[in-house]
Amino acid sequence: MPNFELKLPQMGESVAEATLTTWLKEVGDTVELDEAIFEIATDKVDSEVPSEVEGKLVEKRFDVDDVIKVGEVVAVIEVDGAFEQSEGQVEIAPVVVEKNIETPVAQIEKELSIAKETVATPIYDLSNSERFYSPLVKNIAKQEGISITELDAIQGTGKEGRVTKNDILAFIDNRSSGKIKFVEEIQVKPDMPREEKTAVIKPVAEVLKSKKVESVSGDERIPLTRMGKLIAHHMVESISNSAHVQSFVEVDVTNVVNWRNKTKRSFEEREGEKLTFTPIFMEAVAVALKKYPMVNISLDGDTVIKKRNINIGMAAALPDGNLIVPVIKNADRLNLVGMAKTVNDLANRARNNQLKPDDIKDGTYTVTNVGTFGSIFGTPIINQPQVGILALGAIRKMPSVIETPEGDFIGVRSKMFLSHSYDHRVVNGALGGMFVKAVADYLEAWDVNREI
């Protein structure tokens, strides 16, 4: 019977590898079309990988916790009936060796050249290393000329301290910018000849690192989850890369509050969806991004990429305390009904761990609602590679001065703070301030008689 090779599918432009977390089928089990075979985890989302054929699982190429590159064969399925795999056998052509007679002088020069290259090139033999390195990490180390000593010194954020792609790329960035320097730790013995002294290159941070934090009796040591480690690394990387600056605006949202209170019951009866404040805020952000498109950008080295689509990420808290950012695609093209349905769908699937990789990719700007937990305002960290993020503070009833043609008086108004964090490398204070002011103006001018 023919066999089908189930490969790790592409899960987004920036995803090159994944960790196998669970096998859902065992060798010998019957497999149905589109039935999940195994689960994988990336730095963005966890997902199930379904079978593309019907048959029987006959081979598993990887174990749990193995790192798999996109396109690698993970499982082999025996298919009933005729079936043609898209890739045929590869024929290996015989190697023809041509003899080349060289003069003794030319041969000597060639051997000298090879010897110099051998001395100058690091040897990437990890057989003696106690750490596990994925093929992707090994290839990056080889291409960037990272020695085994340097590689062993990298603090891994993966499972059991493994070095991930992000870890080694961050190490390369820090080394090229001079943030990581190396010193020689000389291992010597008394009366040892100078030529026998051994120099071991170690990072300065490792030689001079502070004392390990120890717990006392009664303290509980709780290891970070895999997602927690990824979030921590992503946040530190964002602070390191972007020049964060904030602008704050207080907004009178009394009209929005009154309109929603008047409309939410009829909206739920008609659409079967709850009308929260979130879709209203998302609509305001989409309008502001369309007005100021240079906030809807990303920075690639010295090049600004102006995004064609307005895809707004909305930070959602998970039951385990972690955070995920599903994306509202083409938010500027949705009316308020469509926005409410999209927001509710993404929020519900985020809480139930049912998001797909496509649901969290391609975001161009992010909104986080810190007011959900009672915070008045916050200073959120930019979600790379974006250049801005907006925090929505809690809505509170406040005494406020109300200006009228007859004079000023004190009244009770519903108010909130908008906190805009942006990358000062490409977004200056004027643009950052005008953008958040545009969001505020849209909300304050809300039509209390708006039909939906």
C-alpha cells in the first residue's frame, strides 16, 4: 500500500519552526481525513495538525518536545488504495571525478590556503556539548560564525532552557551592537609554559553575573510557562529595540455610554450578540489610523513599511493569566455590527484556546483594555514589529466643568484616559499626539441618535 508523508505545514510568514507538544494518535491507529494527528506550539499560537488523507499511522518521525522545521515529515500514513505523493523519488546521478595534474608549487599553495581557512573557521561539532540545539539554531550559528563556547553561554528561553531561534537572533543583535563583550579566562597551573596556557572565551555577563537568587524556607518556586517565557522575551526585546514614548489624553465618553445603554438590549435581541464598548473603540482607532497612516507602519532596519491594510490587534487575557493578541483584519472596512461580531468571536475563541495561527498574524496596530481590571491608564509595551499601541483606561463618572453659551457649570460626566505608546524612532511627538487626539475627538463627537 502507498504511504503518505504528513509534513509540518506553513503557519505564517514569520514562523519557521514549531515544537511538537502532543501526539494524538499512536502507530497502528486508524486516521480519518482532517482528523488531528498531533499538536504543535510556536512562539505565536498552539495548534492541531490534521491528516490530509485516510489510512493508518505507521511511523512517527519526531518525539514530544522535538523542534520541527516547516516542511519536515512528521508522520507517515499508510493509505488504502492508489495514491500518488506529490514528490517523487530523487535520482542521484553518479559523481564524475576529473583528475587535475597540478605543479608541486601550485599544490603547496592550495594546501596552505586550505590550512588557513581551516584555522580561521570555527568547527561546529556539537557531539561533546551537553545541550540540545535544533538544526535551525545550528545553521544560524554556523552562518554567523558563533563559536560553540558562545553558543553554550546563551541563556535559552525554550523548554528546559533550550536555545530558540529568537534567543540566538537576540544574541547576534546584542553582539553586533556591542552589548555583549567577551573576555578571556586563562586556565593556568603553576610553572606552566606560556604556550601551554589555555584561554577560554566567555561572555562578560557570565564572568561577572550576580549571585543566583535563592529561596528561603516556605517560598514557592514556580517555573514560567512556555508562553510566559515567550512573552517575557518578546517584551524585553521590544523595549530594547524601540524608543518608547507616551502621550495621554482624557476623553469625555458620556455620549458613548448613554448611546450604548440605550441600544445594547435591542442590539442583542436583533443580532444575538452583546454590544460592548470594545467595538466602538476599535472603530475610532480604525478611523484615526486611516487619517494618520504613518502610525500604521513597521520599521525594517532603515526602511519604513507603510501597511496597506488596517489590521488591529486586541489584547485578550487568557484564563491562565497569559495574554494573546487576536487580530481584526481590515478593521476600517467593517461597520459597527460587523466589528461587534468579530470582536466577540475572537474574544470567545481566545478564552477557549480555539484561535488558529491566522487569527493572530499580520497585525499592524494594537489596542489593550487596561480598564477591564480597573486601571485608570497604563504605559503598554509596543507589540513588535508595530510602532504603536493604545491602552484604554477605565470609564469613571467624574465631576467636570461643562461650557455652555449661558456660562460654565459643574456636572457629572463619564470620562476615561487614552494612553498611546509609540516608537519615537519613526513616530514623533506631534504625530503620536495628533493620532490619540483623533481617537478622542471621534469618541467625544459620538452621535447619540446613531442607528445601528
